[in-house]
Amino acid sequence: MVTAIVILHILVSILIIAMVLLQSGKGAAIGSTFGGGGSQTLFGSSGPTSMLTKVTAACAIIFMVTSIYLTILSRKSGTTSIMSSVPAVTTPVKEQKTPPVTEKKKSDKAASPGALKSEKAPAPKK
């Protein structure tokens, strides 16, 4: 049953895309005033507007109903996981040895630009 609804949902969505692409825009009527009046006689004298609009509306209703139905079905399915049957694997954590902290030499301190500002300048001789 669910497979049939999903297939119907996909087919209706493709049909909606086709119907929207077949419909002419609002500015298409302007082109018919300059000699293109016979181009839309395939669907009759009223043109394809009424038929395509009805088919698009019906497809949109079917699409919405199948979307709601599939949403309801997905909420009822529960929260099962495909990984629930796989046993958990734990690996021991290796302790990392931290290197000993070394004191900075005076030459390292003088090399940094911030260290020069913090040192006191020698007093001028009189």
C-alpha cells in the first residue's frame, strides 16, 4: 500500500511539473495580437488554459493528499534504527603523555615583540 502511494506521489509530481511547463504565461497573449493567433488552436477555440488549469489543480490536490498521508505514515513507523542489532564496540582510550613544561629562557622572552614592551627601560645616566 505504501509503495503504491509513493509511486502515485512521484508520478503526480512529474505530471505537475509537465502541466506547469505546458501552460503559457500571462504575457503570451500579447504575441498573438501581432499575427500569432492561430498558434493555440490545438486545444480548441478557448485554448489550453481551462483544461491545463483543471488538470494542474487536480494534480496539486492529489499531491497534497499523498504528502499528508505519507507524513502520517512516517510518524507511525516509530524510531527504529538499522544499527540497533549491531553490538557496540568500545576501544580503550590511550593516555597521552604530556610533554614537561619548560621555562622560557631570557633570550626567548626578549625575542617576542610583547616582551620588549613589558621590560623596563634602563634609567638614563646623569
